[in-house]
Amino acid sequence: MILRYIFLFSSLIYPVSAAEEPAIMKTVRSLYSDKTTLETSFTLHIFWKVREKEETKSGRMYLAPGEKFRVELGPASWVCNGETFWQSGKDENGEQVVIKRLADVEVASYPSHLLSNYLGKYRYAEKETKGGIVVVEWKADTLSHSSEAACIRLSIDAKSGVIEKLFIIDTNGNESEYAFKKTKFSPRLPGETFEFTVPKGASVIDMRK
């Protein structure tokens, strides 16, 4: 279920007009584009409304053009070199690795689209500016929207345009907050960053065959 909140996207957006957006959004979008090479660490905190349960996990994300990515969250990881996709996780039976062709993975689930899709499809209104942080927000039109998100809020460094927090409330009332830190743009990432070596003893489900 956590994966759903890492890769949550909507199919239909009801934006406010671009003219209403704060100027900082132009800087943000130029930083977080599909041409961006990026490295960041983050903490993901989820509140499950129905179960009244909270979860917090830490992770890292590496992105590069050409649908190359590596996301590590707790014991789970999702890696892609632009052609092959690996998903790895652990349970009581040990580690399992699923391998697919990238072409067979749903486009909306690519972690490389986590920020760029939110920035590209939604239009935000400024909520407040305090302590050098600009907070912008999008809220769904409850009468007509068709989105898995009811509210999206970004906390942005006013000088750099770097996103410090991404907060989402889905239509079921569940809350997810990503707190990003040590974000680096255009880092030098070795090629092996986007390759995955199956650990010894792990069970493998290769769906490329």
C-alpha cells in the first residue's frame, strides 16, 4: 500500500488559472523537469484514516533522464535503467525480486514522475509565506473533480525553489507527507546506480519471458 502513495497520480485535474500562481512555481517547474538528474533523501509519513494508524519510513531517490530511477524505501526498492525494471521487497519468506520490461510497467507508476506529474498537471494558489518558505496548495472541486487526491500542498524554499515538503490528502482522507532533504540537482551518478543485482538467495519472478 505504501507504494501506492509514492506513485499516486490523478487522471483529471481542475486547475486554477496559471495567472493566479505565485512566481516561484516557474522556478520549481524548471528544476523538477523530466530532463532533471536529481538525488534526494526523504522521510515518508502516512496516516491511514480508517485504521487510525501511522507509518514513517526513510528513503532515497535518484532520477535521471530516459526513465532511469532508483527509489529505496525501508527494505523495498524500485530500480530502472531505462529498459529493465526491478522491484525488490522482503517479507517473512525472505527477499523477492520481480523483473519486468519497462514497457510493461504502467507509466503512471514511474517514481520519476512523482514530482514532475504533480507540478505539470496541477495549478497552485499561494497559501502563505513564512520563514523563507512559500506554501502553495491545490484543492479538488468536490462537486466535479475526478482525482485520487483531494488536496496537495507544497512547501518550497523561497530563494532556491527547492521543494522541502509534499503533502497529499487522498479522497479517503489518508494523509501522506514527504519531507525532502539534501536535494542535489545534476549530481554525478555512476551507471550502476540504475542497475540492480539480485541478492543471493532471493526468489526471482522474471516477467520478461
